[in-house]
Amino acid sequence: MNELNNKGELLHESCSRYDKWYAVRVSYSRELTLKAILDKEKIENFIPMRYGYIIKTVNVYAS
């Protein structure tokens, strides 16, 4: 079970005592650019993303 300590840090048996996670805000559609930078610097990261398809219908009107 995950718990937070008094500093708001996540405590879990799989995390070491010194693991810290930070939220980062990036401008529109720059998530993968940030991931590439963090990967290059060998900084462990996780970018939650969801891919899906949107099917739109096209209305054709006869004149």
C-alpha cells in the first residue's frame, strides 16, 4: 500500500528512501521532447500518455 509521509513524499516498499518524483508542466505537445532530453541525461522518467482514434463523420449535403 502506498502512503505519504509528512513531507508529501510517496512511501512504497519498492522505492528507496531517497526516491523523489516531481510533476513537470510543459507547453502543448512538448511531452516527447522533454522525454528525449531526460533520456539523454539518463534521468529516469515516466510520461503518462494515451493514444486513441477519433472517428468523425462527414456530412455531405446535395445541392
